[in-house]
Amino acid sequence: MPDVFISKNSPAAKTANTPPDTPNTNVYTTTDSEGHLHLLSSFCSNPLGVAFRDQEPDEKVLLFLRRHFITNFSWILTTIILFLLPFILIVLNVQFSIVDLSILPMNLKTAITLFYYLTVFSYGFTNFVTWYFNISLVTTERVVDIDYSDIVYKNIAATKLDLVQDASFVQIGVFAGIFNYGDVLVQTAGTLDNFDFFKVPHPDKVVNIIEGLIGQKNHDV
């Protein structure tokens, strides 16, 4: 993953693979997916093997976040329906003789079919990549937000924890309550942009961890 995942043999990766020291507070500890990051992970605390560009030597990644995987349901269902739609239309056409497809040349039918499935594949692939590469990280020093849109647009924003004033979350809808995901708002000081983590799993735990880090930073000061 650009700017996030790095080679396991690099020095930064060796540092990232080292479990973080246990601090004098429990704000870093969660019970879900601790350390184990897989392809479709949406929430992982103390993830192993995760690093990013400009990461400081003693800086550790505490939270890895994506939108909850269940939020992909609509485009996955749409992709499946679009994939099956030609077969359904062919069956209906055979049963009811709606259109006589035999008048079309085979080459034209092949070209139309290939173009259609290429479009369906592009739709599904773009949605997956957009979900996969939109990542938020919380470290011992900062909050990092990586946004991708339609593959061609990328924006990376970060702010030090010293500049974070407050964190809150909101859950809207039945599905958000059932699958326990929500929007986390990280409020920063002054004219700096706020950070929004949309539809991430366990928003209450994310807020607790960030607030604990803010409290620890303030105490250290």
C-alpha cells in the first residue's frame, strides 16, 4: 500500500513489527484484532508490520482503521446483480422471445459482452480500491488520514496529538448500531482542519484511545 505498508526487511518495518511497550495507562489496549492485520481488516490495535512515510523512529502505530467492511454491501450486491443480469435477460428472452439476437453478428455480440463485463469489473474494482486505500492511523505522536478517490486522487493529512483538542463519535441508523460502526470526529486547534473517520468499527473505543492519548500528552506537558 503506497505510503503505508513497507518491506518487512526495512528498518522501519522491523520497528513496526516490534510490539509496543506497555505504558502506564490502558488506553492502548483493546480486545479486538490486536496485532493481527489481514487483507480485509477494518480495525486493528497495535498492528504489526504497519509503517508510513515520515514515521519517527520511536513512533508506534496504535490503531489501523478503515470503513467497516459491511459498508461495502451495496456496491458488492450491485456488482453481483450486474454480473448476473445478462444471464437473466438471456433466459427471459429464450422463454418469451422478446428480441431476436440471431440477427446480430457474433463479433458484435462478443464485443458488446466484453465491453459490458469490463465496465462491471471497473465498477467493482474502483469501489474496492477506494475502500481498501482509505485508511486512518492513530500513533503515539499523531493522527494520520489517507484518502483515495477513484484511484487517481490521493490526499494525506496528519496532525500532532498536541494539537488535538477533542474526539467524539456518532452512530446513525440501525445498521450502524447492529454492526457497531460510526463516524469519529477529531477536533483540532485553531484553523487546522478537523479529521473525520467515517463508518469505522468500534467508534467508542477509537474515541477512548484518542482521548487517553490527549490526556497523557497534556499530563506530560
